[in-house]
Amino acid sequence: MPGRILFIDDDLAGREVALFNLRKAGYEVHAAADGSEGLAAFLPESFDLVVTDLKMPGVSGMDVLRAVRARAPEVPVLVITAFGNVDTAVEAMREGAWDFIGKPFHRDQLLLSVGKALERRRLADELRDLRIRASGVEHAIVSVSSPMSRLIEMVDRVARSEATVLVTGESGTGKEAVARRIHVRSPRAQGPFVAVNCAAVPDELLESELFGHARGAFTGAVKSRAGRFRQAEKGTLFLDEVSEIPLPLQAKLLRALQERMVDVVGADVPVAVDVRVVAATNRDLPERIRQGAFREDLYYRLNVVELRVPPLRERPDDIPALAEHFLARFAAGRELSIPPGVMAELVRRPWPGNVRELKNACERMAVLCVGDELSQSDLPPAPPGVRRGPESESAPGDEWPALPADGLSLVDLEKRVIERALRLKGGNIAQTAIYLRIPRHILVYRIEKHGIQREG
């Protein structure tokens, strides 16, 4: 099966022969002349298999094996060892190597071992994906826009690390979906994903909710409680609305993050925990710090990596894809279509509630739609200050000119219409194309034809 292989060997002649055979078999291979070069090139998302010689100067093959196993245990490592050095090969297997082959090796032996290792990786990935899907942890992130593509790329890169992540963004943008994606693409995916809405738990109960309590710790504590930190052992703890944690409890949270220990309410000794924390907030934490409502040291401890989820108004290209996704979910077996006029109205609206508001609107439309095609009447009422229908819009301070008696240039008129539409849509090509009811590539062609500057 095709795969991406990192091949590390300080023997130039043997390396060249192996590379020729692997590439001829259809594999994508990156070569490294020693262990240092190999580890510098290794990225978990870039390779499906590592093949390394064991005996190399400097960074040995055993060092490579241990480093790869620590950084990406899902990536199999195939080791090469000289005949007669069986003890080293056995040690490598104990350290987690997938298999070993003797040197010099035959072409068929190399390809057989590589094929088996990649097949094992494929089956392990499929099993992992099936378990994740069955657990229902992951929530789909539907997007086609550039801002979300960049965010998802960063999410997947960060997921493989153990770094604490702070997800920021307005309410309803999908911060929990981002947190869940981090979990399922991390080495902790087999562990639990535990979510806590810190704003929904009363202040006096939040400490027990997070850290647990011993039996008899307070009135009503008739039995011990583990708490969310210990429930998330070996997994991910998602602290939503982390800005709402009261100041006295923030110090205990900081200690838990730094020491990986939790102080159980009513217990004599702290308890060690192995948890990755992902926090989220829709508040401006630096402003909360200036107000004295949030600890600065906790902010920096949470904000090792910040991921900002853009609001829907900054990614209108996602609205059609999201609308179709939600309608398919709520249509209850029907195939509902969205006519261009209704889609233009959806794209035009500001959606202050972001994806959550759009989702609720799609559920309403699916319930109210009588036939198989949505209509304007199925849309929820437009928010105050927003008039329904693109024909009702006008650009402030720019009225249509009266038709002159001596005629006018249609080319100039078309240019003015495009300029006004672009101004109305803030220079966004996709929204302008929907508003003018023409394909995007036609609009781009006409903008270039008329020499229109979007920035203007």
C-alpha cells in the first residue's frame, strides 16, 4: 500500500539501493544520512513509517526509536541490524520496534516488512477512528473558508502535543467542536473527554465539581466524589467559560495545572492527575485581568497556545455549506433544496449568534417547510435593523441615478453596479456574487475587465 516513509541509514550505498526499491514500489520516501538528520526531519503528521539502521554514529537507531515512540507512538518503526547482532534487535523490539530485518537485506524482504508495517498502521488508524466515531465525542466542523482552513490546520498540529490550549471566540462559533477535535486527534483519544461549563455551576459547588470531595467534607457530602479532573484521567478536560471561575478558585486551578495535582475538598493529601486541559472563553481575558477579575499567571498558563475561532460574519463562505449540513440533519428523511434567493438572504444576515443561531434557523426552516424547497416565509424574522430581501438594500449615501435623456453607457453602468455591490458587501467576492446572482468566476472576470479595485 502507498505510504510515506522516513528512511535513516548512514550507509550511502545501502541507502541508495533501498530508496530505489521503495520508490519503485510506489512509496514516498524521505532519506536521512544519520539519526540527527532523521529526527530533525521527523514530524508525526508527515510520515507513516520510520525505517532506521541501529548502528550509527552520534544519535543511534535506538535513540531514534525512543524519540519516535515518545513523540508519535502510532508511527511504527522498522529497525535494520547487522546479522549476528540479535541481542540489539531483541532490545529494539522491547523498546517498541515493529520488526527488524538483517543487513544486508534482500529487496523482497524489505518490501514485505514495510508492507506489513504500513498495513498494521492502517488497521490501527481504522480501529481508532471507529472507536472515536462510536464514542460520539467528535463534532463535525463544516467549513470551506480560508480562515477556518487555517484554524483546522493549526488545531490538528497542536492536537499531537501536550500543550494547554485556550480556545477563544464569540458565543456560538464552535469552540467546543474545536476542543473535541483536539482530543480525538491527540495521543489521548482513547481516554475520556470531559466537558465542564464553569458558568453553569454555582461558585460554592465549582471546587467540588472540578477537584472532587471526600465523604463528610461538608454538609450533604454523604459519599466521596472524584471530580472532573480525575474523571478525565488519561484524557482531556474541557473547561468552557473559564473566565467565570471565581478568583479564589483560580489559584487552585493554577496549582493543578502546574503541579498536576488536585486538592480534593476534605482530603489530607493531594492527588496526582494526568490530564490535558483545553479551556475556552468568549470574554476578553486581558480586559478581565485589568479589571482584577482574572489572574494574570493563570492566563499565561492556560494560553500556551491560543486558537481563535472566527465569527460567522468573518467567514460568510461557510454559510451555504453549514446551511446544507444542518438542513440535511433536520430534514427527517426529506431532501430540502435552498433556492438562490433564500441562500442569498442567509448569507446576507449578520448572525450575531454565529453557527448556533444558524443551526437553530435551519431547524426552524426544516420544520416549517411544506414542500421540498425552502421559501422566504420559512426564514426566521430578520433581526432589528436588517431588512429582508436583497432588493431592499441600498448603499448609504449612494442613490441610483435617473436615466439621462441622451442615453448612457451600459459598460459604465455595469461597473457602477459592481462597485456599489462590492462596497455593500465589504469587498467580499463570494457575498457580492450571490447578491448579484452570478457565478463567482464571472464576477472576478468582470472586476478585472473594468479595473475595479476591491480595496477602494
